[in-house]
Amino acid sequence: MSNGLGKIEHFAESSVRAPVARLFRSNRMSFRRWGLASVVVVSAACAWVPSGVARAQEAQAAQTSAEVAAPPADDARGLFLRGQTAYSQGDYEDAASLWERAYALEARIGLQYNLSQAYERLGRLTDAANALEAYVNGTSTDDERLPDARARLAAIRERIGRTGVLLDGGPEGAVLLVDGEDRGRLPRRDPLMVSPGSHEIRVRAGGYHDFAASVAVPAGQTVNVGIEMLPVSSGPSLGPILTMAGGGVVLITGLVLGGVALDQAGHAMSRTGSDADSARTLALVSDILWPVGTAAIAGGLVWLVLDMNSQTASEASTTSLEIVPLVGPGLFGASTAGRF
């Protein structure tokens, strides 16, 4: 009985093992392929995950760097704050530019007050007065800065009213031009009011060379400008021309008398007769006149050359350029004057 059971168990075990073995043998190569593929997939996944993480970290770092390097937003508040920083650092030009851009984006009336301060620091008094006037007219009546703005506006206007040019000299009735604009006739005994800054002064009069000067006028200052105008020459004087003409007449007369003397001497009967004496007299006069005439012509020619040279030098001096320093309280600059 035991042998029977052993045979049965052996049969059962072999009947199970045989299909499993055959299955394993038939799919052994497939298992190997699947195992190799699994190893490759797992390795690739392991390699990709760290590189993907690294790339994500790099992208995040680049974005953070870009955000740090990017300038502040170009909005009104950002521009205002940057303008405050520039003003506190003494960069009034940059502060004015930033506040102008902020006002263009958002027209807050308080910015006009800040702009007036920057303009005044830059010496742009006209712009400062305009900004303060806009602020005074646009702000509320309970604004605590309003009294100060009104006082500053009055002071700036008073300074602008004292800015001018005092002209001295020049022919009466000469036309006065300031920056190309007709400002009346000379003489001008009162100061000519101008805005602070550089201005071109030009004076024109018939028979004279133009006078021109570029004058730097500081705010609240009056600059003196002396006007000197040279007359325009009408040509060479008559003196050398008349001298040469007179010398020509004397020379011709001397030559004519010399010819007459030779003719009379040729027709004289003897050396002691009246004809011979007249010929000798005429010859003597001729010998005196033609050198005198020649000398007069030469002298007149030299005179004419000298006169023309002096006129050329005079005209050259009318195109000269002078740099005249302007000195005064709070004044730094120079005026460039010339005649053309």
C-alpha cells in the first residue's frame, strides 16, 4: 500500500514538474529579455530623475536671477521712489526726469512740488515757477505745503524779474535782436529782461558791421554788454587816386615839353640863337617834370596799397572773436563776443 502511495505521489509530482519545466524552458529566453529590459528601464529612470531634478533647479535659479536682475516696474510709484533716491544723492537731473515720467503716468499734483525743487536746484527757474504755479493752483487749500509753495513762487518770480542784460554803446537807431527776436532800437538805458541762461545778442545798423555776443545770464543777475561797431569802408580814399592822376599829368606834360624841346633844337639855326635858348628851357622843364610826375605816380600807388591793406586789416579785426569772463556774485560763466 505504501508503494502504491509513493508511486502516486511521484506521479503527481512529475506531472506537475514537467509542465512547469517545459514552461520555464520555453519562456526562458523571454524571461531573460524581460529582465534585461527591466534593468535598462530602471537604470534610465534612475538617471533621468536626478537630471530632471537638476534641470528644474537650474530653471528655478535662472528665473530667480532674472527676477533679481530685472529693473523695478516702470509705474508711477516706482519712478517716484527712484526720483527721491536720485534727489537725495544730488542727481537733480535724473530726479527731475524720473518725476516727469511719473507725472505723465499718474498726474498727482504733489509731484509738481517735487519737480519745482529739482528744477530750482538745476537753475531752471522758469520751469520751477511753472511747476509751483501748477501745484498752488491744483492742490487743496488745507495742504500744509501750500504757504511754503506760495512764498517760493514769489521769490522765484522776483529773481526772474531781476535777470537781464544792460547794453552800453552802439549807434543810435541800431536794431537790437535777442535770440533772433526784434527787441527794439538802441539806445537802451534800462536793463533788457531775459530768462536765465545763454542768449545771443546781435545789433545791426546801416553802414556798420554787425555786433554779436553770446552772453550767459545767471538767475537774478544783470550782465553788462558793451557794444562797439566799426563802420563799413566804402572803398579806397581819393587821396592816392588824385595823387596818381596828378603825377600822370605832370609826367605827360614833361614828356610833351621834352619832345617840343627836341623839335626846336632840331630847327634852330645855331646854338646861340633864340630858338636854341627856348629849346634848352623846354628841355630843362621837361627834365624836372617827368621825374616829378613819375615820383607822384609811384607815391600814389604806394599810398593806395597801404590804404587797401589797412582796410583789409580793419575788416579782419571785425571778424575777431573774444571770450570775456562774466564775474559777479553767484556768477559762473563767460560771454563770447565777435564782429562779423
